[in-house]
Amino acid sequence: MYHPELKNLLDVGCSPDTISHSIVVSKRALAIAKRTHIKVDCGLVRLGALLHDIGRSKTQGIGHAIIGADLAKSLGFFKPVIDIIEHHIGAGITASEAERLGLPKRNYLPLTPEEKIVSYADNLTSGVEHMSFSHAFDKLTNILGAKHEGLELFGKQHLEVLSWMR
């Protein structure tokens, strides 16, 4: 399936692996969105998920979300897409965590259903492989440590998205 947005990913220099990952996340996010009983803009979910890792064309670090949001803005994408890109990292990052990570001190928490669904689908995808929530949670625990605030955010995100599903 061809998505015109993939040209943007190619034009900025995203790797084939990043593009493949973005396609898989987009399909998973759209499948989740279609199963919800709340109002969700499926077109926004699809587009935001396809572009969520556009910043990986410049860095593989956590700052890819901020760089990606800037790239999307320079390409003329509208604010809801930019917000999905900027807020997809982890299950969101608080301002205090952002400061510890060397990011500008502000909240990077997904706020809208579309932002939350893309972030959640990304968290459940490793490369092009789907993971269960428990596998993704264990993987995140190994990376962050058992007491990291990101684990609580991911658990809450999981429960919220499940509560929206039919």
C-alpha cells in the first residue's frame, strides 16, 4: 500500500527500517482506533503514525521526537500531526523527566486520543514486530528500571486505551 507521506520520510533521509516500522505502527494504530467507541480521527492517527519517527532521519536518540516535530512543521504539516510526533515518545514524558534527559523542559505527554493511540501502538511495536502489553512493559522495565515514572504512565495508557475499545 502506497502512502504519499512516505515520500516525506524518504526525502528527509529516513532509513528503510524506520519506514517499515512506521508503516507497521500506522497499521496497528489504525486498527486500535477503529475498535474504539470514542470519537477518533482515523486519518489523523494514520498520518501521525506514519510520520511519528520522521526525526530518526537526524538522530536515533530521544530527541528524535522534537526534531521530528520541527521537520513536520517545516514540511507544512498541521499542529495535530506535529503534536503526535512530539508526544509519541514512551507513554509521554513529564517536564521533570524531559529536563533530566536534556530535552527542553516541558511536558511531552500525549493528550488527545489520537496522540495516545499512536504512542501506544509504537510502544507495542519493536521494529516491525508486534508485542503484547506485558512483553512491552517488561522490555521497558529492563530499559528504565522498575521504579521509573514511565512505567506508571505506560500502565495508565494501556488501561485508558483498553477502556475505549469495543
